[in-house]
Amino acid sequence: MNRMRLKNRSRAFVASLTGAGLLLISAMPNTAEELFKSSVFTPVNGFTSGVEGPAVDKSGTVYAVNFGKQGTIGQVTPTGEASVFIELPEGSIGNGIRFNKKGDMFIADYPKHNILKVAAGTKNLSVFANEPRMNQPNDIAIDSKDRLYASDPSWKNNTGNLWRIDTDGKVTLLEENMGTTNGVEVSPDDKHLYVNESNQRKVWAYDLSADGKLSNKRLLIEFPDFGMDGMRCDVDGNLYIARFGKGTVAKVAPNGKVVQEIQLVGKRPTNICFGGKDGRTAYVTLQDQGNLESFRVDKPGREWAIRKK
């Protein structure tokens, strides 16, 4: 075979490979996902305006309070199908929800000053802790030892308290006469507790000891406008804070700097949690929309990672 024929065949072979490669590339699906872009997850007004306290169990089911009517706990499948999980006793209304490592659900019941418990794998409801001195237990956080921390605002007085609830149900007052305490969260390393004051627009950080005591209180961040509600940490310690009235979720670094704000469809976010198959789906409850929104994030949520250990 002469050199010219060999060169032409080589060119034809390369062209065929190039063409096949282009066809292959064009046929491949676009797997890149858009992060921090919020969209409606459940239908508008499926929950009441009291929708709050989202939390995700080990199976990926999302729970939030007040589905259909006040005094219920709603459950939402990963595809967005919502239904009633349980109804609370007469006069009880839930707010924050958290799960321990065993899978027990804990619910802040603010009218009755209770922390309720639903045993893992059941719908058996009991009073885990009761504290008549509470104004109204609002949001709750949980550390890696399954101790709970509850914010306790007095909205009419613009004040609030902070409590710890041990695994035996014992309640301890950690601080009183704060601002309107609301969102509360533990850092991924269990060494810090964060609490925000909605009306004062401040987020406080504490050192958290191994036995659940607080020290070294300092201001993490103060916002110039709008209120705050619930908040959660990702595995890097960034706080995702619901900016009530602004219609955003602020991502705040451990040093108190705002990394970014995620725009929501609704304007009154009340709380946030993380779930999905990889812990990187954020679910946000919206008071003005009576529903949940969701968006993808870059790092898993703290609690999701704890449950996977």
C-alpha cells in the first residue's frame, strides 16, 4: 500500500472516531445540577400558616408540623407527596422537630410546655419532658449525645430563654432574659451552640462543653434588617438561617460572614433541614405559602451525616 492511500485511510479512521465521539458526547445526559436554586416542593396551602419544624428521618421522609390543620404532624415522601403522620393531643401544637440516633422523634409542643416523643418505628406518642416555667418551647436542636436544646421565646415581651433537655427528660435552664430566642443549632464538632434572637436580629455563639454546659458567649452576626427563624448547620459548620420576611436563606460561615443568600419563592421561611439521598437537599417551610420548598446544596447537613456514622 502506498503512503498516500495509507494517509487517506488514517484520516478517514480519525474522522470516523471523531464523529462517533461527537455522537457519544451529544447523547450523554447533562448530569450537572443547579445548586442553591429553590423551587416548590409541596403544594401551596397544603400545610397551615403554622408550618414549621422540618426534619428528615433515616428513610428520607420529611416531617413538618400542621399539615391540613393545626395540631398535626405531616409527612412528605421524597417525591413531595404529603399526608398526616399523627395528630397531637387536644390543645397541643407542634413547632420544632428533631430525631435522635435511634430514630425517636421529638416535638416542641409550645401551648403545653412539653417536649413530646414518638418512639422510633411507631406512632406511640408520650410526654418526654414538661417544664411549666417555659414560655413556649419553640425550636429544638440535638447534639451527638442525643441531648436536646430548646429556644423559648416570649413574643409579647421580646425576651426568651434557653434550655437543655437531657436524655432522661431532665430540664435545665441554660440562660434566661435573652432576646426572642428562636433558631437553635449545634456545630458539627459538638463544641459550639448557636442561638438566634428573631426580633433583635442577632445570632449568638457559645462554647459547648462535653457535659452540655455553655460558656464564652459572643455575637456571631447581627443582621441590619428582617427577622430570623430556624437554622441548621452543614458538615462544614456553615449555618443556614431562615430570613423571615426577606424570603431568603442566609448561608453564614463559622466566622460569622455571609457566604450567600438563597432566594426563595415565598417570603416568610420559618425553618430548614437537610435530607435527600446524600444529605444535600435542603427543605424549607414557608408560612406565607403553607408549604415546603427545596433546593440542592454543596455539602450535606450535619444531622444527616451523624445518622450515617
